Amino acid sequence: MSQKESRADVIQRLKTANTSCKKTNELNRSNRSCAPIISCDKTNNSHAARTRRQERNGIMMFEDIAPQSNLGWFSLLCSISSTVLYNEIRLQRRLTCPPLVYCQRTPMTQKISHLLSSSNSGGRHSKESFLTRDIKPSLFIGTRGMMASMAAYLLHGISHDQHYSFREIMTMKDGATIAIDWLIPYPKYDSSLDLRLSEQQLEACTLYGPIELPIVMILHGINNDTGFGYMKSLMKSVADRGWIACGMNFRGCGGQKLSTPRGYNAAYTGDLRTVIQKIETRLKKNSSGCTPMFLVGNSLGANLITKYLGEEGFSGTLPQCIKGGVSLGNPLHIHSGNVKFPFNVLLGAGVKRTVLQSWKVFQDMSSCLHFGNAIRQVMLSKTISELDDAFAPYLIRNDTKYPFTTRVGYKDGEDYWRDASSNRYIQHVPVPLLILSAQDDFLVVNPALQSLSRCLENPNVLVVKTKCGGHLGWQEASTDGYGIGKSWANDATCDFIDAALRVSVDGKVYKAGGSIDLVESLYAAKHLQSKL
């Protein structure tokens, strides 16, 4: 019996040992499967610990080298500021240089250059011409094209308190209204006994004539008006010279509501032509002619005045009162591919804002299904290129030859951009024309360079390119060399107008064919024909 029990115990122990062995093997397999996870956790923990140690070491090192007092922090701040200022001054010195001048050698351009180089110039630097003197940009603003452009647009400009200003509303042929902002210098009297003119008399003389002082009409850029800083500053510089500044706002700009569903664009010169014709009737006329008038344009306005002068010059219908023009930041060749991101989006957003402001006017055209679809496409467009392409069939335009009949619509955006490009008309400009642009102008530098040879085909054109200035910026350093002074373009514009006023061309329009100064034209003489 004992033997049988001992056998049963042995069998039971063997079964128990076998079961224990299986459980041990399963536990080992489970441990082996969890081993990598445990190892990864250990690796992550070690990496985190090493990172914390490095951070503690970095903090300890900073605490070791950081100033321990307010005086030490002040010294560190002064050292950093000095380094930044030193590099900025070096950049300013590298950018300080005279502009590049391109023109043909003709009696007229030589005489204008001589007058600009003489000491009779009335600008701030009267002893040296703006064509030859160094342009010293202001620190941090004028040394950077983007900052200079932003300052030109965002700064409020200079106050007009020293001159009398008022607004006139003109009605165009299609019923559109244009706001004209006048800035008139107060008369100077030789004696205290001289009869003084009141402000009402000055305004009446401007509105009804006769106007004796030279008039400088100034046009703004796209999505702007005469209230922007660069416009106010230029108008004051003109009035300081003793001339009348006339700031023309485009349709729907300057707080004047759009009265027709036809807004302004880069190709339509009909409004400018109508305004000039109305002002011409007020000018004082005598045996030697009439009161002179000059045109100055900024960006899109520069393209318009150049196109207007070329159209009138080609047809031989330019009013005798127009004696010259100045083109600032002119793109010359307008095409959607010339405007890159993000500026194409920003320009398109500005146009859509104008459409929203005049939404009631556009609703009057809601009965026209195609026009309503075009408005929806305009509001959904992302860039200025898509916007122009959608709006092109409904844009107002005019013929490029006399009598400059007003029409409506282009085939597409390409047709509109081709008609709007002023480089196709610049060869026919019959009066002195100054074209100013900067090499760091992010909007127009490339198309302006591509159109340089076309500009030089006209002996009446003077092209001036600066190394810095941005788009309509050109902020110079103040007299102490560190602050922000006035725009160099203001003095350049006024000096050129002053020289053109005093030059006598005997009514002669110079033909192309003079020698090119500094550069050679890429077009042969056979290409000097009209490209209209």
C-alpha cells in the first residue's frame, strides 16, 4: 500500500513539475517580448535626463556670463546697439552715391543739365544738381526698399498750414465726379501797404481765372489718394517753390463716392484729359503764350501721364500749356507677371475694397447678367491678375488717337495690359520728361529696366535711376545725418520743373537720332516708328 502511494506521489510531483516548467517558459517568453519596451523606456529616460542636464548647464553658464547689476545690463544693451548702428552706418555709406543718368545728347537736354548744375536751383542743395550729388538714405528706413516704401505710404506727410488749400469737384463727360485738391501759396508782398488778397479771392481766382502762377498737377498711385504722405509732401514742396499744386484724385478716391459703375484703371486717360482742358481755360494768356503747366505722376499715375503725353504727342494735339512731366516709379510695362506674391494679392484686395465701398453703384448694373457675374468673379479673385482678367470686358477706355473717343471693354486681361503699358507711347512724348526709379523698387524695377531702350529712343526723355529708394520712398537723411529727412524725389521733381520752366526750345520737338549718353539704344533707327 505504501508502495502504491509513493508511486502516486511521484506521478503527482512529476505533473506539478511539468506544469511549473510550462508556466516558467511562458513567463520567460512574456519577459522577452517586454524587454525592448523596457529598454526603450530606459533610453528615453536617459535622453530626457541628459537634456535636463544640458539645460541646467546652459542656465548656469548664462548666469555666469550675464550681468549681475543694472549697470551691466545697460552696458550689454549699449554694446548690442552700437554694433547694430555701426553696421547700419556702413550700409548707409555703401548706398550713398549719385544716381545714374541716361539720355540723348540734344540741345534741350544739355541746356536742362546745365541749368540743373548751376547754382540757380532752388532746392535744399542749391549748389549741386540732383543729377550729380550723392543721395544719402536715412538710417533703417531709406536703406531698405521695403521700409522706404512703407514710410512713403504710411507717414502722414507734412502739414499744409503754410499754404491755402481747398477742394474742387469736377464732373466728367460720362457723369463721373473727380475731386481736385488745390494747394496755393500765399502771395508775397513787397510792402506792408500793398493790398492783401483774401483766401476767398485766391480760391475764386483759381476756379474762374486768370491763373498766373505755374500749375503742377500731381497724380497718385493705385488704391491711394492725395491724402497719402508722399502726395502731401510733394504738394508742399511744389507750393514752397511758389507754384500751385493740383492733386487729382481718381474716380472713387479721396473720399469722393463713385457715381458711375466705371472706375479708374491704368489705361484710361480721358479723365486726365478733361481736367487739363478745364484748367486750360482758366490760365492767363498773353502774346508769349499762357501760364505753364506740368504733370507729375506716381506709380499708376506716372503710367497715366506718360501715356497721355504720348497719345497727345502722336496726334499733335498736346495743349500748349503743358511744358513737361515727371514720372516717379513708373512700371512702363504693365503685366500680371511683373507683380509677384504677396503684392499681387495686396493690390487685388485694395481694388476689392473700392468695389465694396461703391457697392450700391454696382448694384444698379445688376440687371446685366454678365456684369453681375463679372463682379462676383472680381470678389472671388485672389490676385490682381485674376481681377483684371474678370473686369477687362467692362473697363472704360479711350482710343489712342485723336479725338480719343471713349469706349468700354477689352477682350481679356492681356489686351488691357497691352493697351495700358506706357512704354508703347513714350517715343512720342513731345516735351521734357523725367523718369525716376530705384534699383530696390520691388514693384517696377524689372519692367522699368526692360523698357529703358524704348525710353532712350525719345530725345526728350531723361531717365534717372537711384541705388536705393524703394517704391516712391527716397527718404534722405536729415542734416545731422541720422534722422529722417524729406524725400529726395521732391527736390529732384521741383528742380527739373524749374529748369524746364527756364529752358527755351522755341516750340521745337526734337526728333530721335541724337547720340545716347551712357548707354546705347537696343533698337535700330527703323524701329523708331510708331508701335501703336
